[in-house]
Amino acid sequence: MLTMNALYFAPVDAKLDLARQLFRQHGARLAADPALTALLGDLERLGEKLAGQMTAMELGTLCGACAARPDGGCCSAFMANETDAVLLLINLLSGRRVERLRDDLDPECCFLGPRGCTLEPKPLFCLNYNCRAIQALPQIDSLLTAASAVLRCQTAIESLLLETIGYRHG
Ligand code: SF4
Ligand code: SF4
């Protein structure tokens, strides 16, 4: 039986295994679901809008310079725990590469690739921009609006998936 702990709070490798198992079990059926396909399309579009906003604010340069400092960056190994099996399943359904890119001893998040995060969608905590350097930027409201739209869509997909894979609360 699927449990909240297995889906959300297990170690990263266990959540990866569960997401792959769910993808094998339900992937074909989910891919044929028109409601899910439409939501995944919305998520792609909203993700592109958010990425455009990040580019307009030059966050790549800001975060790149920050991450290059010995005490900088926020994609730490600890943050990898913010992923969950449902989020990883959404990434698999979106055709993303979903795998551990670093071992446990690396201080950086195991989903951080040479060109940034390999997950799309990302965990909620990776989209809250709770960082003084970003909060001080003049376009912060537009960024938060774009991020909220992505998160709302992610939540709708998550609800649909939980129902389809047979997870029940309690
Ligand atoms: S979000 Fe903030 S803390 Fe994280 S890398 Fe960018 S500037 Fe640094
Ligand atoms: S943005 Fe991606 S690489 Fe960075 S902590 Fe979040 S999941 Fe990991």
C-alpha cells in the first residue's frame, strides 16, 4: 500500500525507486489521460514563462556568482530531500532525466547538473525565492506571480496523480 511516508518522507533513493515503479505501473495509462496531458502542457507553458522571468532578471548570473563562492549557492544536498516521489513521477511523465547525479558525500543537491537543476518541475522550496539578493530585485513581484502559477499547476497535477495511482489519505 502507498503511504505518505514512502511518497514524501523516505530517503531520496527510495523516492526515486518508487517514482520509477509508479511510472512503470501507471505511465501508459497516465499518458493517455487527456486531463493530465492538458495539465502537463500548462505546466510546460507556465515553466517557460517563469524561466523567461528569471532570464529577464538575470538570475543565472546572480545565482552563478553566488554559487561560485565557498559559502554561496542554495542547491545543497539537504535540499534534495525536498523532492518527493510524486514530483519525481511528474518529471518522468514530462520526459525529464530523473537520476541521482552525485553521491551522498557531495555537498550539492544530487539533481544539480553542470547546467543547473535537472528537475522540471522542482520542489516547492526551490521556487520560494526566499533569498535576500532576489527579494531585493525590483521585479520580485512578477517572479513570485510566475512561480505561484507554476506551483498551482503542480498541485493540480499532484492531486490528479494521487487519485490515479490509488493513494488515499489517512
Ligand atoms: S537563490 Fe540566492 S542563495 Fe540561492 S544561488 Fe541564487 S543568489 Fe544564491
Ligand atoms: S533547484 Fe534543483 S538542483 Fe537546486 S536544490 Fe532544488 S532540486 Fe536540487
